[in-house]
Amino acid sequence: MSPSHGGGCSTQRLVAPFAGSAHEVIRSLLAVQAENPGQAEWAVAARTRRRDPSDLAMLLDQGKVLADPRAAADLAFRLRR
């Protein structure tokens, strides 16, 4: 483990190898939490090779990912079963 990258960084996909898609990020993390959709799009994109925030928006539009606003003031995004 590199001193600049804690073991959790790999697990969280914050360092290479990055995920191939937003779907892969959410599946591997089980859920992504953010205070607003823009933050969630950024958080997911930062963990993918393409770094495209629109990937999460597309999954939401297709109904493949759910935005669950039940958490206090946050949104939690998870894959639809």
C-alpha cells in the first residue's frame, strides 16, 4: 500500500483501477450518498475511467438506479433490483 493511498481508496475506487461505468461503481459500492444529484454525479464519475457525470443521469433516466431520498437531507443512489 502506498503511503499516499490508503487501503480504502482502492476499495472506494478512488485510485486505479477505476470502474468502467457508473453502473459498476454503484454495484461495487452498494450505494452512493450525496446531498444533491450533482454531487452524486461527480462522486460516481470520479470513480470511473471516462469521468462522465452524465453516466449516472442516464442510469436514473432509464430507471436502472434509484434515488432514495429517505436518508435525512441526503440522497442515496442504489441499483434497482
